[in-house]
Amino acid sequence: MATVGSDIQIALIQGDGIGVDVSDAARALLDAALQKTGQAPASYREIAAGAGYFRETGRDIEPGGEQAAGKADAIFLGAIGLPSIRHADGTEISPHLRLRDIYQLYAGVRPVRAYPNAPQPLADPRAADIDLVILRESTEGLFYSAAVHGRSEVIDNREVRDVLRITRATTEKLHRFGFELARKRKQRGSPGKLTCVDKANVFTSMAFFRQIYDEIAPAYDDIATDYNYVDAQALDLIRRPWEFDVLVTENMFGDILSDLAGGLVGGMGMAACAEIGDETGLFQPAHGSAPDIMGEDKANPLAAILSGALMLEYLAQKTDCPALLDAAELIDGAVYRGFEQKRIRPIEFGGDMGTVAVTRELLSLL
């Protein structure tokens, strides 16, 4: 583990497609923010992984890659996957899902924030105030049976059964993480509310998920509690997203809802993601590898850059180094001011700035 004043060790998986472009952009902003706050530059250990690597070698990650990732202070991932490269069963190349499982990265943090002058598909003027977080459990739920884990029951090419798994140990940690996150946000001016999103009216597993939420809630009497079934929550993210603060949910539900919510604030080019466990964290833009624009300087790097800020915030707590939080806030502030002052105009949003130009302007704003 890094200590105050020492180099931060980052495992860097650039991956496929635009993963290289956006991870380079995030790295430039990270290094600049660290320098601005008087910190030593981060050290990067690059790890080869992804669909392109699989095509070349038959492996989805370099030998020893999983272990090397775990030895770093944090893991940063650009993007994984290419539509033309699949396993024999048709599933995608997904070594990052295995990293989630190996290091039990149970807390998937997906911030959803509206920025001035960025696309806002909802006509209601209150959409300008959207500022919520979807907390997605990232190791179990229906993804417990993701193909990369080999846990599905295949019956003679006639039937496939995937198990949805909810355990007390992981769910307790998830809900505590959610309440703590709502408390931190409340200190910064947010409402301080945690909404449990489930399907407890139909599934015993989801009723258990809610039961554990109710058991933990009394320890956080300063945080308001609420409930929503996942189908109603999908509707409410369109009808009244400005009323929510932190949503805690099962893995598959969180996967779907976070993409929907991302669409409310500009699209996946703004979708930052942190996946945090007890020992390490993985940080990545939630978008795909977009091979159709790879190498064309068209990718929006903001999701990756904002994921880098999430990584610095995580490392500030992990290493007890407040200056890293200052660096994270510098990046967040630069993105906000960039939109506010119309100085960043990504091609994704119909603007005139590619990956390099957006990165250069944010460095100037720092």
C-alpha cells in the first residue's frame, strides 16, 4: 500500500478500441492534478488484457495479470471487448468480471450528474439538478452466473439455468457502503437518502436483500430511507430523477439502471464507474470499446477522466492522504467549469472537440 508522499502504484489495463485513447486522457489529467497538489507522479504497471490480446494469444489477460493487478494500490481500465471476437459460446471476452470476483469488488459506484450546457434529454428544467449515485453490487446477483465464471448449468443443449445469488456477508457490506456514501454526500449538501431498489414483491432473494437493508438502517438514523421496485425505479428515473440521492441495488438491476441514468445526463461518454472492495478498487468508464471510432480522435474521454477522479478520491481514503482528494476535486471542478464556460464540446454531443482537444482544454482548466 502506498503511504503519504510516496508514489501511487496503478495497474493500467488499456484494453481494446478507444480504451487506449481514453485511458491516456485520464492518465494525463491524473498526473497534472497530482503535480498541481504537490504529489509525486503515479507509477503505472501496464497489463495486457482484452479481446485483442485474446485474438493474439488465446488468453484474455497476460500471465500473472490478475495477481499484478491486485498488488497495485488501484486498477484503472480503459475498455474491454470487440464485437467480432467472442468465445465459442458467443459471450464476450471479460477478464474484468473475473477481477471483480477475485478481489470481491462488491461496491459498484456509478455517479450520475447533470452538467451545464451538456445534453439533457428530459425537457423538465429540474433535470438540470440531477445528481445521484447508483450503487450496484458487483460480485453476485445474476452476474454471479456470468459466463466468465463457468457457473451456469447447461442441460444437453436444451436448457440453461443461471443462478441469482444474494449472500448476507456481501449484502451487509454493500448496504453499509451505501449508507456511508449517503452520509458523505449529505455533508456536501446532498439530501442524504438511500433508496433500496429491488423486486422484493416477487423474488425471495430480493426480499432478503431488503431485509438486510432494514436491519442495517437503524444504525444510520441520520440518513433517510426509501424503497422502490426496479421497474418502478426505471420509470421514476424518467419522471423524477432529481428526487433521488443514492440508489442501492442488485448487480443486474444496477447494470441496467445505471445505463438508463447515464442517458439522462449526456450518455455513456459521461458514465464514470468505481468498483470497490475491501482491499483494492477498479476504476473504469462504463462505456464500451467503440471500435468503430478507435484511433480517430472522436472518443469522449470524460467518463474515463471522471473515473480517474473517483480513483483519486478512493486513494485519498486508502492512503490517508488528503492531497489526493484535492487532486480529485481539481479534476471534477475542471470538468464542471469546462461545460459551464462552454470550453469543452465533445464530438459525442455534436461539438467540435475530439479526445485530444478535450483533454488539452481540461489540462488548461487545471
